Amino acid sequence: MQRFCTLGFVLGLILMVFGLTYALPIATSLYFDDGMADHFVRGMSLNIGLGSVLAGLTMRFRGDIKTRDGYLLVASFWILMSAAATLPLLWGIPGLSFTDAFFETVSGFTTTGATILIGLDALAPSLNLWRHEMVWIGGLGIIVLAVAILPLLGIGGMQLYKAEIAGPIKDSKITPRITETARLLWLVYAGITLACIASLKMAGMSWFDAICHAFSAMGLGGFSTHDASVGYYDSPAIELVLIVFMLISAMNFALHYQAVHLGSLMPYKQDAEVLPMLALVAFSIWLCSWYIWDNGVYSTFLESLRHVAFNLVSIATDCGFASVDYDKWPPFVPWWMLYLSCITCCTGSTGGGIKMFRTLLLWKQASREMFSILHPRAINPIRIGDMPIPNKIIFAVLAFIFMYFISVVVLTFSLIFSGLDAISALSAILACINNAGPGLNQVGPATNYQSLGDFQTWICSAAMLLGRLEIITLIVLFTPTFWRK
């Protein structure tokens, strides 16, 4: 009982903090006079009120949070916040069901960018901003935000950080104190966001669209203020700006801090993931551009290069913007883009998927096994860059990869069982579990997820949560061992 009361106290505090995030859409609503301010004020009041009551009732039970309690708190918080964030959408969009509203908010907080809404061009500005703010908050993690600005927690902040931050190595910190680490990460995140907003404005967007699309680009969420996504602008300059910032967001944010702190690009060069990621993306852009040009999709190679570069980077980095309907391209290209969404993003980025680190580790492990067949007595440790990798991390990565593929298989067959065609089912699950956004066919870039039934929508929502919390964080909650004292 003590354990759950402690979690309730922390959850109450975070609910109160989350209530403050309603301030930005309230200000937006008042500025544009879109009539939604009352909905957001009610939402803020409910979150702060419920959080205060929960924290007050459990205050005397506060204590240390164990590692497994951190997983329970993170999972509970993401589900609860996604449910709480539906209120403005339900009140402000007539006829919207809770299932669809929950899907939209889960998509935002998990930075997936898949949407069930149509008519975004006419949606109230404050509701549009709310969707994008959820992506921005989810980008680096609402739990890290809470730890950064609530040092009064003092009850196992590192456990929350390790449960929330994506990636196979979660013990590395920029500074010895977790609160300082989280604060620095958010400062870097906010600084790059401001640079993105200014760049998009100079490229031709309005201030409102620049803010919304910068939030999406930094969180790699892919929400847009227009049904046609970035294709609405038909602007090479805007596409180029977004390409740059999507690639930045796909890198480890600790590297950005180190680069700024040292005033040097050397951290990127020394990192084991950045150069392989950029090389893979560059090769894929060239290959796919040549392929669709050779197949006569576009009349010139430069036109092919423009459209492939933007859409491939968007899907590979798990952002989800679209400028054209790439579902109509020869199948090799969109499927290759979905494959890249599984492996491209770096550890410590705002992207999803398996991550480049795990991909490199699996490649080296496979090479070591083949080497061991020929030289069974040789000692051949695995290194990523200059860093030796302990066997416990290798085993953890192998377990993650197994759970990842099992999750894809089970969820895909669940959608097929429900009546969805195989291409739509597989691409939807890959897009959701990698937090990439649009899939193919029925859920392709020219459509969205609105055509899915309620059961299918809940399956996709589960896939997004699994992907954002790196699968094991959620699955471990369903094991008997987790609930034993």
C-alpha cells in the first residue's frame, strides 16, 4: 500500500504540472478569439484540482521510488495524461468519440503524428496548437520535464529518468545530478526549437504555422495545421529547413549540449551513431531518387531528389510529415522508407524504432558469432566506437529486438483479424510502433487513420504506447514477477 501511495503522490504533483501546459492554448484562444478558451480553462482546473487532491491525500506516504515503480509510474502517467488531454478535443470538436480523441492525444504525446482528424485547415487555432504542444512535450518526455522543474520530489528521480528516456544505455548523464541533466536537456531542446521557429518563419511560414511545425519537427511528431501537411506550402525552402531540423532531432540531444558547450562539432564526429545514420540516409536518398526517376515518376532527377529527400528523411526519422503522396511511388521506395523508420534514429533522440545503436550492436554481434565459428577460442569483445559493450547490454538488446518483432507480428495479425488488409495492417503497426505516423494504403500519407474501426484504433494506440516506452517498459507490467514484493 505504501508503494502505491508514494506513486500517487508523485502522480498528483505531475498532474498539477501538466495542468500548467494548458496556459499556451488558452493564450492562443484568447488571441485568435476562437471560442475555445473556456474548454482549456476547465481542463486546466480539472488537472490541477485532481492533482492537488491526489498529492494532498498521499503526501504523508512519500518515500523512495524503486526502479520497477518508475516503470509503473511512467506507464500510468502516459495513459492518464493522454486521457486527460482529450477533454479540450472532446469539448471543442462536435461528434468526436473518446476512442478517436484518445488516439489523437496518444499520437501527440508519443510523437507519432498519426491523426484521425480531417479539416485541420479550419480547426480552431488553439486546438491545433494543443495537438502540436503535446508533440513538443512528448518529444523529450513529460517525466523528464517534471523532474527538471520539480527538484522537491527528491524521491528517486533517476528511476523516473531511466524508465522514460529511450535507448539501450540509460545510465549516462550529462551532469551527476539528474535534475540538472534534465534541465540542460530541456534548455537545449527549447533553444533548437526557437531556431527552428525562426528558420521556418524566414522560409515563408506564418508565425503560428512556424511554431506548430517547429514543435512537430523537434518532437518528430509530424502533426500539421493542414490536411495536406507540408505539401500545402509546396516550398523547397520550407522542406529544406524541416529536413535539417528533423535530422538534428534524430540525433542524441546530449551531443547537441556537448557541441554547444565545447563550441565544436567534434562530439558528432566521435559519436558512434551519427555518421552511420547520416550515411544511411544519404545513400537511401540517392538510391530512391534514382529509382523513382528511372521509373518515370518525375521528369527530372532534381525533382525526384527534392521529393524523396524530404519524405524519406521525414519517415526515416519517425517524424511523419508528407509533401506528396509517396504511396503512389513504386513499392520499393515507401517500403524502404518504412524499414528506415525502424533503425535510423539515434539513442537519446526524440525518434522511435529500434535505434541505430541497437542496429550497430546486432550487426557486430552477428559478425562476432561468425568469427567465433572460425576461431572458437578467440576473445573478441564488441565495441561501439571506443566503448566496450558488456554482455548484459547485448542480452538486453537481443531481448528487446525479440519483443519488438513479436509485438509487430501480434499487433499486425490483430488488425488483419479485424478485417484490415495486410498492407494497411503491417504498415500501420510499423508506423505506430516506430512512432513514424503515416503508413501505406488505407492509412497512407494522402489519407489518415480515421477510416479505422474502434477496435483497430485501440490496437494502433497500444502500438504507439509500446513504441514510445520501448516495449519492455509496458510489457513488464503484465508479468507476475513485477507484482511480487
